[in-house]
Amino acid sequence: MKAFIKKLRRHLVSEEVKNEELQEEAVETAEEVVEETTEVPEKSELELANERAEDFENKYLRAHAEMQNIQRRANEERQQLQRYRSQDLAKKILPSLDNLERALAVEGLTDDVKKGLEMTRDSLIQALKEEGVEEVALETFDHNLHMAVQTLPADDEHPADTIAEVFQKGYKLHERLLRPAMVVVYN
Amino acid sequence: MKAFIKKLRRHLVSEEVKNEELQEEAVETAEEVVEETTEVPEKSELELANERAEDFENKYLRAHAEMQNIQRRANEERQQLQRYRSQDLAKKILPSLDNLERALAVEGLTDDVKKGLEMTRDSLIQALKEEGVEEVALETFDHNLHMAVQTLPADDEHPADTIAEVFQKGYKLHERLLRPAMVVVYN
């Protein structure tokens, strides 16, 4: 650790030279010292020590503030990663759910098969729901959630933006859209 | 920012008092200064300035090293979160996969239904595979991967640790076990 500190110190001293901001501050400090002291020989040594102290204090305060920033950012990032961790797998599972729903729509299934398919579909939906995945609402057309694959002319019974048919369900993970619903809309 | 720095400075000065290690180093510095200088009145002021410089340099170096540690740990944590992000959803999906395989084992499925079920199962397995989920190997019994739900007496044809039957497949995410395989084993 001692050797590391020494190495780091050398590295930082070389960086110091490049730091214009700190040099400016050092000049300010030097000017203050000039005003305060009168004796010439001791002034310069004391001046240097004060300069050095000021420099390192500022560096330390900056490093401390930066450390807190890094920690805060890391926490935020971790929370985001946790919140959307299931995004990729959920997206890839949606076609399986589509297939199951299509299979359930086939005529002439035996009760056993139908029950098995329903159980599978429900457990899939439940698993997705527990991770924050849900179907998008289908009340009225919303271009943020729906994709119009076809339009029909609106009339008195079917005002504009009424959804006529759903070709494929849409899903979102929390407030993030995984895929839009494919719909036919009156327009 | 100026006000923040001042506040932080006050806070840090109060912390300083508690730091024994720094105090020890400050004493060392003070002793060095005593050896180097001869005049008494200026010595004490210079001594204090040097002490202060040394203190803040050490604090700065420590803060800098700690900052790098925090960043390194945050990176490692992020990588782990990414690697195992699908763990919870994958675990919850496994029963659906079991249900599908049970449904496929039912006698008298029509070709259409069978094809639909196979497609669904395969797309589910593919989605899991892309996220790093795979079946555990079943060559010989391994208590790290398998759970023996029943044993059969081993003989010449079936040496100990041979797996006789698999009740339920096991799965792992990368090298992490999601659930063990339920097996009958010769013993």
C-alpha cells in the first residue's frame, strides 16, 4: 500500500502540472500570502506550503464530491438494470405466447389438450406479470402503444380511433413498450 | 458549488479529528520539519502549513484510490447483474415448458395441434437458450445437478450412479443451477 501510494503520488504530481484551474487558484493563494506577510525569506517557504495545502484540499474536496457522484450514478444504474432485467427474455417469449393462443383457437381440441394449453398459457402470463410485463390497453387507438395495420372508414357507430380488431396483442414492461399491438382502426 | 464546498469542508474538518492514522502521519511530518528548520517563530506557522498539506495530500490520495475501488466494484456488479438478469423470469417459465412437454406426450393429438405445441416448445427453448439457459447434462449422477427422488439397486448391467429415469429436467443459467433434474438412480 505504501509503494502504491508513492506511485500514485508521482502520477498525480505529473497530472497536477496540466491542471490550469488549480494553477490559477495557486496564484490567488500566492497573492494573498504576499499581502499578509512582510518578511521576505520565510514568506516563500510558507507560501509554498500554504499553496500546497490549498491545492490538496481542493483536490481532496473535488475527489470526495466526485466519489459521491460515482456512487449515486452506480445506484441509479443498478436500479434501472433491475427494473428492466427481464426485457430481453420477455420479448423472446411473446411469440410462444402467440403460438399458444393460436393453438387454443383451433377447433376440435380434446378437453385434456385444451386444459393443458390453457394451463401453459396462464402460467406463462403469470410469470411475465410477476416480472412486470402486461398487455397494452386497447380502449382507443394510441400511436404510442398500437400499430395500425389496416384502417376502416369511421361512421356514426364507429367514431375515429375506435379499435375494430386486434391482430396481435401488444405488451409493455412497466412503462416501457416491448412491442405494439397490431390493430385495425376506424379512421 | 462554492457553498457546497464550504459545507463539505466543515464536515470533513470534523471528521478529521477522528482519524487516528492521519494524526500519526501529521506527527511524523512535524518531526521532520523540526529537524529541517532552525528558527523558532516561523517554524510553527510553517509546520502547521506543512502538516495541513500532508494531511490533505494523504486524504486526497486515499479518496482517489477509494474512487477507483468504487468504480471497479460497480463495474463488476453490473456485469453480474447482466449475466444473471434473466434468472427469475427463466425460473418461472420452466413449469410452462414442463406443461408443454406433458401435453406433447398425450396420445391422439392431431397433427396440427402437435405441430403447434412443438413450435411453441421449441421457441421457448430457443428464447431460454439465447439468454444462457440450458438443460443440465444427464450422463452420470451428480448431486450438484441432480436430485434422486428414487433409487434402484445397482447390478452388473447398471453400475452405481447410472441414471435410470428422468422425472423432470433440470436447468442452469450459465454455470448457476436454476433447478436440479429429478431422477431415479442406480445405487
